[in-house]
Amino acid sequence: MLRQLFFLINVIFWTTVLGMVAIIVGLFEPRGRFIGWLTRIWSRILLWASGVRYSVSGLEKLDRQSHYIFASNHESALDIPLILGGLPFHVVSLAKKELRRIPILGWVMVIARHIFVDRFNRKRAFESLEKVKSSLTENPRSLMIFPEGTRSKDGQVHQFKKGGLAIALEVGMDVVPLAVCGTGDIVAKKSFRLNRGQVELKVGEPILPADWEKSPKSDFADHVRLQVVIMKSLWEERTRVSSEVASA
């Protein structure tokens, strides 16, 4: 209970403090890059406050000067700070438009140039795709998406929807598969309980959309998902073996 309270206090305090700094700085820095840096600091503070031990592997596969679409599985609320805090890039999200209305958090997301879309209006799907394409072309930055569409309840990596990954084919940005591992054991869906443990963000090899231009979008989505599944499975096997050795 004390851990949850400590974490909640830090979430409220640092979101407010860094959020206000971001709002002020954002008036003079229209591209949102400094706010992207603040977001990484905020994310690392939250990871520290949660008491979780985390690591990131595979960053050597990426060019720090490039921009990517990061496609990740989704297990818990901890996924977002793990990704934003673990990647040395200016990363924004494809967020549902309702988040824009949240005081401070929503305002910061607007200033940081996150992209808001209407996820439930199918008639506006093409319009949203054009909006994302235009935004990333005018102000290049990396994009974080969760192609499953929602958090996994059972920890499995479920089917990747092709809509979010279609952005990569349209914009021509390389897709980097991400596997968030262990976060579902720390914070379960619809739960405020924080468990102790080790989590890891595994970074896969960039996938060139040009190699998939003539393939069905569903095949592209399945391929990206497979890379995530492989990375997550390897982590689970390594964790299982380590646990057995420790208890032997």
C-alpha cells in the first residue's frame, strides 16, 4: 500500500511540475523536442518511483539520427514510461482524441506534438491517416503505436491490427518491433497494485516498409507481430531458466 501511495504522489507531483515547465517552454519551442526530452525524464522518474528494475536491450540496432515507428505489444500502464524512458528518441504517440481534454497531461501532449485521432469513427480512418502522414512529414519525429489496440489481459501478444502499421507504408518510415516484457506482472490491467520485479524493453531490427509495398497489409502486420513474439518468448524462457537455477 505504501509503494502505491509513494508512486501516486510522484505521478501527481512530477506530472504537474514537469507539465507546467513543458507548457511554458512549449510556447517558444514549436517542434516539441525539448518537451520530448522532459518526457523521457518524467518517464524515468515514474519507473524509479514504481520500484521496478528495468533494462533496455537492442539499441545498437538503431541510428540515433533517424526516426522510426515503434510497434510494441501492450501489457500494462507501465509500458508507456518504459518505452518513452528507454528510447533515446523524441517519441510521440498515436493517441485517442479524448486524452486531449485531460488537464496538464493533455495539454503537454498537444505541445509535445502527439497525434490525436478518432479511433472509433471508421469514416474518418482515411482522414486520420492523412493527418498522421502530414504531421510526421512536416515535423519528423518517431511514433509509438500499440497495434493490438488495447492491453493484453493474459500477457499473450494478440493479433496486430493493420491500420496503425499502414502509416509506415504511407510515410516510408522504418518499423522497429518492441517487446515489453514483464510489465503485466508489475501492474495488471485495471489494477492499481504495484508488484516488485524486473522488466525489459527489447528492441528488434528495423523493418523496411519498401520490402512490403507489394504485400497485403495484414501480412506486414503479422510479420511485425512475429518479431515481437519471438523477442518476448526468448525473454520468458530466459527468465524461467534463471528462476529455476535460483531456486535449485
